[in-house]
Amino acid sequence: MKILVIGDPHGDLDKVKKIPVKGIELIFLTGDLGKADLARKKYFENIEREKKGLPELEKGGKFVKAVHEEIHNSTLGILRYFSKFAPVYSLQGNVGIPTISEVKRDYEKYGIKLISTREKVDSMDHVNLVKNRVRKINRLRVGFLEYFVDECWVKEFKPSDYKKRLFKAKKETDKAKNILKNFGNLDILVCHQPPYGYLDKVDSKFGAPKF
């Protein structure tokens, strides 16, 4: 069986269309399907403002809707493209697919109507969004482990709200360990985080966390 595995396409259709798909029978996507350039730009702007002692830029309804539409449209574009060639199984990742409850929350907070990306994805043919479950696919036991914040990253980068972030990360890490334990023996593990030591270098200053 020929399986294609792609991580973090981030809505870049031009790039993924260069990937050979002839003879592919199964496609795994490890998350971060959509493009989040608008949200990322705002995030780094606020980091710079914090360094200068300036208040964080507020997110109005217009901005929230633009971010949602960018992620929504690019996510569906990636899934529509790959599902033409083979069944697709995907994680969500940390560039998330807005849930029905999140769409409702933003409507109540900003008064804006948003399309539920999750509902659209669930209605697509040959597309499966899987979270912390084992699926039996063509006689293979495949586990799908969703994104989580590992406590070792918090210890390494020491954010300003260190204690709060570490407490939350420890809970997420313990949950991930339990999920993996419950998976049992697998033929394939699909996860958003790469294996330790593989593609995990952030930049020239920060590398993988030390244990």
C-alpha cells in the first residue's frame, strides 16, 4: 500500500500540488491544514508591542471574521484537493478547525455569523477528521493523537505566565500519555508533534527541549 503523509500544509495549495500522488491509496494529514497568516501577523505584532510596554491590539469582529474565513477557505481547499485522489484522514493541529461551539461563541461576542468549518469537513466525501482515536484502515491499526502542549516546551521557553502554562501543559501531557497507553499496539501513529529530534529545530537560538 502506498501512503502519503503530509504535515502542516497551511493552505499552501501551490506547494502541495507539486507532491506526486500517482498510485497513492491513502492520505494522512497531520494537522494545520489552513492558512493563518492574518492571525500570525497580529500575534507577532502584539509580542513586539509587549516588549515596548504597549497595550495589546484588540481583536474586533471584522478581524475575527477575516481570520476565520482565511482558515476556513484554505482548509477546505486542501481537503478538496487531496480527497480527489484517495481517502483522507486528518488531525486538526494547533491551527484549528473552528468547532460549532466556537462559531456560536464568536457570534455571541462579536455579533458575526460564521460558517462552521467542522460541519463542512464532516459532510465531505472521502474525508475523515480524527481526534485521539484508533481507526482500523485496510487492516491497519492507526492511532491519531491530536496536538497538545508538552510540559517540556513550557519549561524550555519559560513564558511570562509560566506557572499557569506549566499547570495546563502538565494536564495535557498526562492526557496524551493516557491516550497513547489506551491505543495499545499500533501499526501507524499519526500525530501533530514530530518525533523528538526530527524537524523540531525552531531557529538558530532555540532547539529541541532538553530532558
